[in-house]
Amino acid sequence: MKQNVNATRAVLLVIDVQKGAMKDHMASLPGKIAEFIDRWKAAGGEVAFFAYRNYPGSPCERFLDWAEMQGPPATDICDELVRHVEEVFEKSYYSVFTDEFRREMNEHGWDTIVCCGIDTAACIQKTALDIFDLGKRPFVVEELCASGAGEEAHEAALVALRRAIGLRQVGSQEEALGLLANQEVCREAA
């Protein structure tokens, strides 16, 4: 038996879709992500949740004068997503790459990392760039991300991402689901 070396191991990252991060213009985002997770899991995909927690003296507090998101209920995952949560990786900076998540990524052998959530111009962009730098394939689901600064900031971040990680790494829900097509290990007779 021989394994297909082109097979992928994909994971969907749901980044910072928390009560304190929500703005009026993104009210439908948690529900859309929940619907996508149902489809993603049905296709055999794995999911990891991330929650940002600010802290006194953080860079956000010192440089941005932003002291929010330091505890519940602001740091709680949005209600529409709770049924999907098995584990939440806590982070205190833009990227998801904590030591804990790096271990999890390596244990599972994830080589394709799909991102959705909040904020396109900060946490999503930084995470996607880190994935790229690690030599893994990032993919940003453009309609499942939002920016707290509004649609213009979201679109600008998508333009920057397409340039930095490649056009094929930013796309639709359907394109993201297509990444799972190569997930199963193909076998051929020896």
C-alpha cells in the first residue's frame, strides 16, 4: 500500500469570533461561520477555535489605548458557535501561533490551514502570513472574515493578503471545501 504524497491535512481556524469583538456590521458573521463549520465537518475537516484576551500593559493597551477584551463576557465565543467548540486556544497577540497550538498543529500534521473570523486586517492577516512563513498553505475564506474598522479595511486586507500569500490562498467557502478533496489518503495496490 502506498500513500498519496499529495494528500493534505487541513484544519479550519475560527479566530477571535468573540462577543467583545463584534460590531453591528458583522452581526451575521457568527451564524455564517457556524453554517460553514457544519459543511466543513461533514466533509471530514477539523476545527480549532481561538480567543483573544487582552491584558494590562499589553501592546494593545500601551500603543493603541485599547484596554477591552480582558475577560468574560467580552472574551466569550459568540453564542452561535458554542455548539461547535471543543477546545479554545487562548492568545494574547494577533497570531494564533502559541506554543500550545504549534504542538497541536504538529501532532495532527496539518499542512493546510484555513482561516476565518475577526479581524481581517490584524489577526487573520498576521496568522496567514505566519502560516506562509512556516511553509504551510494558508487559505483565507474571504466572506467569513470581517474587520472591526468596516468593509473598506476588510477589503484592503484581502488585497494585501492576495499579494503576500498568493491569489489561490484567498477565496470562497466552496474553494475552502475543495481543499478537503485531497484530505483522504489515497491508496493503491502494492
